[in-house]
Amino acid sequence: MADLQKTSRQFQTILDRCSSLFEKKLKDYGPAWRILRLPSLTDQIFIKANRTRSIQNNTVQKIDESEEGEFIAIVNYSAIALVQIQEGVSDQVDMDTKVALELYKEALQSGKALMEDKNHDYGEAWRDMRISSLTDLILQKILRVKQIEDNLGVTQVSEGIDANYLDMLNYAVFALIHMEEERNPEF
């Protein structure tokens, strides 16, 4: 039980870090993302996950970007996608920043609740995974979402798009927890 409590605390710390960046960007840009259709968000996550894989595979980088920043972006774009699923896509910015932030935080908490349920059932198996494996799982989920989108949302036996976005959000948080533990073993 102590491990689950530690994970819940760590998970929330990472969510708070992601929220802080999201809130700053929301102040700079407003909720301009309201016009993004789900395939656009899926493609943004795909770009971020591919960039993460590139950082992991290449010894030389020409652009100074970090895995951490890419994983935070995956968390935030996944949460935005969940808001878009719930609220629908708009042709214009149709909500104020306070509502946008509340909906974003609700999406993060949905991810956390799912993580707690899965960790209860599966144990802490993700703790033995490599960050590169979490990256690959995110890419796999993206490809699944793209296929579901190509099928116009119709699935035979699979989870829906929202479940895949929640999983991507959680895998990215797990990767960020691993990174923080490498920097700070007391985390």
C-alpha cells in the first residue's frame, strides 16, 4: 500500500508541474487550442513522441530540446484531447481561461484515477519499465488512435479514443517520474 501512496504523490507532483506550464501558456495564448480537431492533436502527440524517440536514439542533437519537455507536452496535449472529446471542437475560441483550466485539470484527474485503479490491479509493473519502452507504448497508442480516427471512431472490440489518450497521458507521467527519480532518488 505504501508504494501506491508514493506513486499517487509522485504522480500528482508531475501533474502539478505539467499544469504549471499549461497555465502559463494559457495566459500567453488563451485556449486557442479549442479549434484543434482530434486528428490534429493526435498528430501533435505523434510529433512529440517521435521527437522523444529521436532524442533517445541520437547522440547528437541540433536543437536543444529535452525528453522531459516532450513528455510534458504529451501529457498536456493528451489532456487537451480529452477536453475536446468532452466539449467538442469549436470553430473559434469559445471558453474563458478559467473554464479551460478547470476542464484541463479534470482531464488530468481522470488520468490519475485510472492510474490508481490500474496500479491497484496490475501492481507497480511500470516501475520496471524503461523510459524508451514507455515512449514506444505512447507511439503504439498514437497509431491505434490514428486507425480509430481513420475508421471514423468505429471499433469492433477496442477501447475508444479517450482510453488511449488517458493511457498516453499516464505513460508520459510514468516516464517523468522515472526521470525525476534518476535526478533525485528521494523523490
